[in-house]
Amino acid sequence: MKKLVTLIVCGKYDKEETAPLEDIEFLYTDEARECGTIIKNAAKQAKGRYICLIDPETTYKDAQALVNALSDKSCDMVVLNGCICFKTSILRGLDLNDSCDRQTAEIFAAMSAKSVVKTEANPFEYIKLPVIYSENAEKNLSAALDEFKKDKQKFDKSVYSAVFELICNKLNEYYASAVYAAYKKQIESERIVQFDLKLKSNIVLYLAMEKRFTCAKLKSLRKNKFKISVFTAPKFKKFLNIK
């Protein structure tokens, strides 16, 4: 039976769950699998017209609001408060790495969209999870940046805006987590320097991050080769929600 939207849980899900409304399909796995693998497999099975990617900790706030927001839509991408819904054909058409995280998958999906609508609907409750630096996440984000640089001239204005926002949000998390990982001596700060040099080829994003990065002045971090002091580190730790 065809559904309006399929919710795909992007991680191991241990609870028993059913969709709260007839128009919603809920797909999850209780096995430990990589996020990209989960998305690709679930997208093939999805019966919904739209797909929404969610984290295992996400819970319903107003399921009917999700249905109401999508019921009259025909665009490729619907941006809600805290989540995004994509036409199922878009998610099925992505060639994601098995290790691709949810947010980067959404960036790739957004870059495949031709039309987007924003709505104030707020269907879910979110728990802020700790953000930990990941080499795989860095590589996937770098690949998304390459794709953005190559195709940005093709985007509709509204799609460009949506993609730009998603990338900036992910870059905020990347810089904060990578700088903190370097501070903890888990990675070399030179790795961030090289990533930052690559971002400079996307000059609009490069400059935008100087205004959008909130943990510290990015221009100063760049001059200091992304090294921070013991006095600055707690602000990064708080932003990343690391206990």
C-alpha cells in the first residue's frame, strides 16, 4: 500500500515501533549497520512518496503536522523545522558511501532536487547528540563540497539557498569537532588546515563560515592553524554537547 512519507531511522534502533498514522511508514533496523548502508537499503523498500531521514533518538511531537505539511506538496524537497523530506526517487538515485552520515546524505539529496518548499511544521522532538570528529564524515563532506562546486550554477535559487544552509550547518559541526579533536591530540591540526584550503576553492562558503562559525573567530583560528587553548576548549566542548 502506497504511503505519503517513509521515515528511515539512520542508525541501530532497539525499540519496537510502528507508524502512528496510516500515511506514515516507519523503517528501521535493530542491527549495527553504517548509516549510508541503512539509507540505501531502506530507500529501495520505501513505499512513501517522500522520505524523511531521522536519528534513532528522534520522537514524534505531532505526526499529523508531518502529514498535513506533505499532503498537498509535489516539489522534490520539503524543509520543515528540524527535518527535511525528499521525493523517494531522489534518495533512491543517490550513490552514497556506506559510511555517509545522515546530514551529508541530505546535502547530496538536496543537490539532486529541482524544487523546494519551506514550512513551519514541527513534527518531531529532537535530542541533541554529541558531535564527534570522524574521518569518514570529513571525507563525505569533502565529496559533497566537490559536487557543490561543480553543480552550483545549475541550482534553482531556492534550492541553492537550501543546499547552502545545509552545508554551512555541517561545516559548523566539522570545524568545531575537528578543532576539538586536534586539541585532544586525536588528529593533527594540519589535517584541518588542508581541509580549509580546499574549502577556499568554494570562496562564498569559505567567507560565509567566518560569519557563521560561533565557537570562535574562524579568521583567528585560521591564522593560528586551528590550535586552541585550554581556555577556549570548553566553548567547543559545549557546542559539541560532549560531556
